[in-house]
Amino acid sequence: MLALKNVSKTYDRSKRAVNQISLDVEKGEIIGFIGPNGAGKTTTLKMITGIIQPTEGTISIDGVDIMKAPVDAKKNFSYVPDQPTIFDAISGIDYLNFMADMYDVSIRERKKRIEKFSKAFQIDDALTQKVNSYSHGMRQKLLITGAMLSNPKLFILDEPMVGLDPHSARVLKDLMREHCNKGGTVFFSSHGLEVVEDLCDRVAIIHKGKLIACDVVGNIKKSTDTTLENVFLEMTRDA
């Protein structure tokens, strides 16, 4: 579903923000993407989504090269960035309808999905209000709802739990698993290692721009007597 081949990003001649990453994410998987601050997580996600271009390497989504056919590739995924930045002079329902229009979601389907997700995240009563009246958490929930409307083949999220209350965080985790059980794929970054350990089929660890591990949690831990947090801290102790 998602394939990165020798992907690098250089902002200047002295340092690569991302260095020769190769990664394959299969259909139906939840992959957690973790690393210290500045490791290259957000840069990698922005390259996957086409926001920035890699210095070298290729990225394909469901077999479509994001640089050669960006519009076709972007039809295959939706993205929730690390900051809930939305044009805030419109109402929540206007934003959701805009997102549905962008992905050609029918009127019938969008109504069902808007009702399902907005009620699950408890923002249904606020959809007629302007986004500029929303709290940080409400904006995050609105972004996630909008990203789910198209039933994307690949769901990409950058630190999605930040700003969510415990109820909404649980709803999101359940939706991510439900999405994969129905054949979708989830790729998300997080500093919440307990969430990653409990939820993900595999974990990819990036450190100083390099992918240093990608495996099931049990293989990375190598022992049931430790936690993913302990292993992560050991692997990135010079961060």
C-alpha cells in the first residue's frame, strides 16, 4: 500500500533530515512511526503526502508514484497533520462538506459518515458553529472526522492523540483498528509509546534521519520483561 525506496531529504549540504529510508507498509496494517524530536518523522510524513519533495528516492501509494502522479496518489490517502490548522471562518459542517466534495463522497454517504464520526467524537452539536470558536481538541476531532469521510485506502496521521481527551483518544484507536479490519491501512507517528505498543501491528523507529528498526513489537523488545519505552530509550539514548 505504501512503499518508500531509498528516500532522503537534504535541506543543506551538511545534514540529511531523512537518510535513505526504505519501508513497505502492507494493506490492513497499522504501523506506528516513532522517534525522538528532530528524528525526521514529520519530514517523512510530509514527503509521503507530497507536501515536500524528497531529495532522492521514490514514494508510491497503492502503486502510484506521489511525484509522478500526485493527484492520483492523493486520491488514495487522507492526512491529519500535527497541528489542527483549518480555515476558521467557516462552520464545522462546511469544512466537512468541503472535504467530502474534494474526495467525491456522495451526499448519502457523507451524511451517514458525518453523523457517525461527529457523534463518536462528540462534536455533532458544534458543527453549525464557526471553527474559530473551537478549542484545540475540537479542531483535532474535526480534522480527523474530515479525513475519515473518504474511507481512505491509507490513513496518515502525525501525532493524532495530541489534544484529544481520553474518550476521543479511545474512539480514534477503535476507528483505526476498524479501518484496518475492513482492509484499510494506517500509518501514524506518535510519542505515546504505550499506544503504539498496544495498537500497532508493526513499529518503525527513526533516529537521526535513519530507519533503525521496523518489526512487530515482540521482535523489537526481544523480551516480555521489558517495554517498548525501555527499548526505544536504549536504541535512541544518544538523542
